[in-house]
Amino acid sequence: MTRTDADGALDEALALVTRDDRAGATGGHRAAAWPHARAAAVRAGSGVRGRSHRVPLPDALGEVLEAPLEALCDLPSFDTSAMDGWAVAGPGPWRTRPGGVLAGTEPPAPLADGEAVRIATGARIPADTSAVIRSEHVREVGAQLYAERAVSTGQDIRPRGQECRSGDLLLPVGSLVTPAVLGLAAAAGYDELVTRPRPRVEVLVLGDELLTEGRPHDGLIRDALGPMLGPWLTRLGAQVTGTRRLGDDPAGAQALYEAVVGSTADLLITTGGTASGPVDHVHPVLARAGAELLVDGVAVRPGHPMLLARIGDRADGRHVVGLPGNPLAAVSGLLTLAEPLLRALAGRRQRPRYTAPVQGDVPGHPHDTRLVPVLLTDEHAVPLRYNGPAMLRGVAAADALAVVPPHGARSGQDLEILDLPWASGGCFT
């Protein structure tokens, strides 16, 4: 698989979002090209003024540092033993001292020249120690200790400040807090971190035909998106504040309007109602709310009628991502608009772009990009069946979606790969 320069690719895509493209999208004259739509989502999220909060270490996991992580002390803060063994002073053989030095105890007495004392990993090094010898590399004869291999000055001693000195920059602003970062922060003496909160997301599932339990019947279908979107968005690093279901009647349209203008979430995600049918209320509601359409339709299959809108000004505004109602089309919208927007809102770097050769020919759309579920092997991206816009069977078995250009791809052709969050480490990537 081949990785590309993510920053350069993003800059190129952003440059392609021209005034004409934006005018066409917001005016409904033509759908945005798929890479242009993703770039518009990144730019929308990057323009929002970041917030910060101070949280205990465990609560910072998956968030981004809003203050630099600086060393509060030397690490280690004293000379320590890197091994279980013997601390020795001067050349051997050495006379052994009774007792031993354990981690977490008071500073030990200095060693006299020619003396040795047992020492545990992590314990303080006695003053005047010249080396630590591993237990398996010595031989005791009575009260004498002999080395069975050459001993060098300073061996297996971790000197004070070996990892960092007080005041050193450990991690800059913008670093993702991973489990390893939590460990580093704890070792450096932190109890709390200043981070950017996870973007708050509210989900609105639209439609009168949706059942919340039981089998489909009599023209009614099960709501697949309600159970799926919350956990999916959580894996993308969002804080999901709730999932609500609204009807297609006038009361549902009014509830949608009230949510658009009154939600405290950073991002409102809707499902269905983004086309121009008689009960498709998303566009009229956004117009009534004074929203600015940033992306209105994307030249991608499935998911063509997705949209991205902003409520309020660029620095403090909230966003709406309208997903199509068909399940795989909604997944397409998540990966095209919601994921890059959420990463930008969270202050996280966009995922590095990479490609993989596809196994077998893949048919394409005459004009639009296609997103096709694939399994990833060590050598290929293997397309899966059941990739229609209403189907989840393919993506449920997939590792990723492959980006198929217009007119399709030939076997062995490199295609861009969009990892699914559970197949790529989730919100820590």
C-alpha cells in the first residue's frame, strides 16, 4: 500500500474549491466534486474558534492538547537502576554489603570503593556508584562478588534527566492524547491536561416509515441509522448528545427547524429529507433558518444528495450535515463530510491519504466517484458485494471504502482507501 503527502493533497484539494464550485453547490446548479466536498468540510471545521477545558488525565483521552505539555521536573528525577542486580563502586572484585536498595525507599548510603550492594530496578543509585551489574552477570563467592563479563562505567544506570529536563517541551499544542500520552503526562507529574473538548453532535433521524423494533412489515422498515450513527460518531471522536426521531409531517418539519436554530451541539446530523420530494424538509428548513449552504450535493455514489451547511458566522457558527436516508448512502456522507469536519472541529490532523491496488475490475459511474466497501489484505483491496445505496451487508463486513473514479478501475489500479474507524484504531488515529 502506498501513502501520499496528506498536507499537500489537502492544500491541492482546497485550492480546487473555487468560487464557481461554491456558487454551483449553494445554488444547486451542480454537485461538488468528491475531493472538493471533503476539502470544504475541512475548511469549515478549521475556521471555527477552538474551545479549551482542563480535565483529569483519563478524561483527556482522544482529545487534542490546547496547551503544550512541558516537563515539570527532570525525568528521571534521580539516578536510578535500569536492572535488578548489584550497584558497585570501583573495579572488582567487590565485597558485598548486607541488605539491598529497593525502589521507593529513602536515599541509600554511599558506596565505598570496592563495595557492592543489591539493587532493584527503579531504585535510587547510591552515591559513588560506578555501574550496575545484572544479577545474571555476576558470581558470588562468600562475601565477594565477581563480574563474569566486562563492566563499563555507568552501565545500566539511568541518569537524572536522561529523558527530559524540567521545562523541556514534551509535546506541542495540537497533539492527540493517546494512552501513551496519558502515561507520559502522568510520569511528568500532571494530574490534569488542557485540551479541546470533543465536538458535540446531535443526530436527527427523519422519516414516517421507520420502525424502532420488530420486523419490517406493511411498507414500514426498520431504522438502521438510529442504532448505527451514534456509536459511529463516537468512534470518530465526537460526543453524541442524543439521537431523536422526527416525522415527515408539518410537526416534524417544525421540530427540525427548532433543532436547527436551537440545538447547542456543534454539529447537527440529519438523515433523509435532503432531496426535493414533497416531504423532504431539510432544504426549506435550512433556508428558513438563514443557513449558508457550503456543499449542496456531491458527485459521489452512493450519497449524491448529502449537504453541509453553517448556522451563524464562520468563527462561532454551528454546522449541519444532511445525510441521505439510504444506509450505505449515509455512510458515504459520514466519510465524505462528517469525518473530515469533525476532525477539523476537534483540532486533529486529517488522516494521511493512502492507496491500495484493487483486486479485479471495478465498474464506475459515468460521471461520479463511487465509494465501494472493501476488505484489505496484505496486497490488495478486495471489493465486496452488496454495495447498493440501501445495503449495509457489504460495509458491515468491510475494513474500508475504496474511492473509485468515474468510469471505474482496472484490476491492480491503485485506489484511495477510506478506513472505517473500527478497522483503523478508532478515535486515537
